Amino acid sequence: MAIRRIVTWTIVLGLIGLGLYLAFRPQPVLVETANVAQQAFTVVVEEDGKTRVRDRYVVSAPLAGRIARTHLKAGDTVTAGQVLTNVTPNVSPLLDARTRQELVARIGEAEAAVEEARALQERAQVQVERAAADLARTTQLAARGIVSDAQLERDTFEHAAAQRELAAAERRRDAAEHALEQARAALRRNAGTENESFSVTAPVDGQILKVVEDSATTVALGAPLFEIGNREDLEVVVDVLTSDAATIGDGARASFERWGGEADLEGRVRRIEPAGFTKVSALGVEEQRVWVVLDITSPRESWQALGDQYRVGVRIVTREIPDAIVVPEGALFRRGESWQAFVVADGQAVLRTIEVTARSGRFAAVGAGLEPGDAVIVYPPDAVENGAPVLPQ
């Protein structure tokens, strides 16, 4: 009987102790985890940019006078030399001294523009020849396995970019020569032609981007009438932080997303503007930014729907690590001067100090502190501390 009571009380006390343990033991914290992976890692700069026609030509009035209502609309295709509109002088064609001085000044400006355009064309021609020589040499070395495919790809892009720059320089030269011809023709107008209109023609082949004056009206000498450009020759411009621009190199790979098409487009950085500017962010913070100009390298057939001033998402590659240990950025946090993360081991959160080598928005590459396959806690709650019991969701 005594033994039975001892056994009974032992069981009761054991159950009470178990209940107290279960009631007061630390409860595991529910956490979200992600696995550390070993893979290629790319550092990118992401911003919103816009497309623009590479060369935009403004057609202006060669004389002060009256223009008729135009039938041309934005989007219409025009050819070089096509008559866009006519200007009828609203005064006697006998040029007064002031008008003559203005026309002579315009001729001087046009002549200077022609000289500059021809110099730029010659420079672009030299760049094409140099890029062609570099590409030929790199192609030979790549066939022998001496240089990498990445170098061959860069030189191929440089050659293609130089050819596009030469074509653009030739168009700018043609436009400058056309403007000079129009200015000289305006000055040559003589007496006895008061009712004779002056034809304003297109400087290059392209599309009408903007009709400044579509109704009959009186215009001043040099007033803009049309904007013309080649819609198939688009580039992308994006403003980035100057600190990010310092990590971007000429020819850096890029991609364009959220532009409206099904697939992302490929591109390359052509130029970083030499001077920055101040921009106020949406949070009211002043930022120093700089313009980056990119070429679209995807086939033209894949982006026919793009037009001038379209918005695109831009991702510029600044660094590539072929074999990196990658962890989500949400798993990392600062303590003092070091980066740290919680790793789940045997149902507990284990605090580790991490060496971060590169960051790219959503992910980071680490050099020490983590191993592939480790389960890290993403956005750890405040209740998580070193040694705390955790339960992955």
C-alpha cells in the first residue's frame, strides 16, 4: 500500500514538473529562412530611364514671314530635300540692313557648324578604322585561345558602336550642309519676288517627331518649325548616382526591362556624361547624379514597338563573380562595424559574423562566415538572439 502511494505521488509530481517545464520553457520563434547558394553573382545598378532619338534635327524658318497650314503630322516619314512648308515674306524682299546682318550671321554659324560636323565625321572614321583593326586582332587571338570570349564581345561591340557613330556623324554633316544651303538661299533672294514663297525642306531622311507650328501663322527668322529624327536609331538615357557611375565602365553590359515587350532587351553603355547635376529625390534628399547613355544591341525586330521618350527599366552590370557564395540581403544586418547573420543549427539561432564582398540590391556575395547550404534567417524578428530556439516556417 505504501509502495503504491509512493509510485502514485511520484507520477503526479512528475506530471506536475513536466507541465511546469512545458509551461515555462522558451517557445521557439517562427522564422523565415533561405538557403545559402554557391553560384554566379552579378552586381547591377538599377534605375528607370527613357529612350530618345539619337539625332534630333530642328528645322527652323530661314526667313521672317508667314507659313501656311501644314498637312504633315508627327510620325510621317520624310526624305532629305522634301518640301515641308513654304514661307512667304511678310515684308518687301528688299532686305533691310538688320535683316541682312541676321542672315549673314546665320550663314557664319552654319559654316562653322559644317566645319565642326566634318571634323567629327573624320574623327568617327578614324575610330571605325581603329575599332576594325582591334576587332581583327582580337578575333585572331580568340581563335588561338589567347584572349577571352568576353574581350572578343567587347571589341565587337566597340566596332559596331563606332560604325553607328560614323553614320550619325555623316547625318549631322548632311544636316549642317543643308542648313548652310538654306541660309545662303535666303540671303540670295532679290527684289521683284515679293509674292514668291521660300521652300523649307527636310535636312535628312527620317520621321516627323514634332510639328511646332501646324497652323497658318507668322514666324520670325530662326523660329523652330519641325523636329525630325530616325525612330529606328534610338538610344537609352538614364541618370544614376555619381557613386554608382564611378563603378560603371564604357561598354558595360546592360539590360532593359518593363518596356512593354515580352522579353528583356540587351544593351551596352556607350558614354557617361562628364558632368553631374543635383536632383531632389522623392524623399526630398538632394542627390548628385550623372547621365549615362546606352545603345540597344538587341535585333531591331525585337523592339519595333519602342518609340521616342518611352520609359524603360535599366540594369547595368558593374561586376561579375563567376563562383560566389550568395545570400539574401534580408538575412544580413549591421552590428557595429561588422555584418552579421543568424544561421539555424539544431533548432537554434546561431549568430555569425559575415564578410560581405559585394552587394546587389536583393542579394549579397560573402567571402567568409557562411557555407553553401546553410539556412539563414531572413529579416530576423527582435525576439531572435544567439542561442534562441527557432522554428522555420
